[in-house]
Amino acid sequence: MTTLILATDMARHGEILDTLKRYIEEGFVLDKKEHREQLKLVLIKCCDISNEVRPMNVSEPWVDCLLEEYFTQSDREKEEGLPVAPFMDREKVTKSSAQTGFLKFVLIPMFQTVAK
């Protein structure tokens, strides 16, 4: 259970998805425990970020909260003289650009991989 929860950490997104892609390229076998476990990790990630495929009246308030969290963090990082992630900078990001980037680079590639 703990492993599944930790899989939702976006810092591990690339690693987790790349491993599943490798298993698919090698020939995914559901009977192999490591293949099955990796699929579970990616499926829980799909659930975790699936807000984007929900109706707008459900998803939009969550997006607004997430962006405000990012903007607050980047404001504080600027105050402290720390580097700011471009996708968190309120001076560079709009809701539509953030959503488009997330869909294009995170959600769609992950869902396409699972569909294979």
C-alpha cells in the first residue's frame, strides 16, 4: 500500500512510466509479478491525476487550488532568492497554458502507455 501511495509523487513520474514502457517494449506479461506491480503503480498515478478528465464544474475548482498553491510557493521562493520552477510562476503561467502543458506532457502520454 505504501509503495502505491508513494507512486503518486510526481518527482518519480518519469521513472515509473519509463519502467512500464520498457516492460511493454520487452513484451508485457501480466503473469510476471514485477510487470503487474509496475502496472499497479501507473494505474494509481492515472487515478491520482484523473481530475483533468472529469466534468469542468468538478475539475476547475481543483485546478484553481493547485495553481494558487504553485503561485504561493513560487512567490515565496522569489522572496527567498531561490530558483522558481517555470510552471509555478504566476508571471509566466496562465490556467490554460498550465492545463495544456499538463495534458500534453503528463496525462496523455501516461494514458496512452496504459492503453498499450
